[in-house]
Amino acid sequence: MDEDRFNMSVRKFLKQVGVTSQRVIEEAVRSGQVQGEVLKVTMTLKGKNAPIEHVIEAEIELR
């Protein structure tokens, strides 16, 4: 395995996840679709060809 190529590929994936997720969250907040002062979110990472399932839950304060 080429470590540099692997690391760059992982970073590219994480950047895409981060940027697109932020856009989706901001869109929901700005359009008034969130009820209350906290947005409860869950992010699930699954591997299609590897036994990966990682869940992150968080609360995003809106005020």
C-alpha cells in the first residue's frame, strides 16, 4: 500500500463529507426546518466492502 496515496484519498473523502454536510446543515437551519435551539445530528460511516460501521452523534447549538 502506498501510504501517501492512501492518506490523500482519505483526506479527499473527508473534505467532501465535511463540506457537503456543512452545506446541508446550513440549508436546513436557514430555511427554518429545525425546531428548537439545538439540531441533533447523527453521522454514520459504513463500508460497502469492509466491516466498518462508525456512528457519531452530536448536538449543534443554533443560538
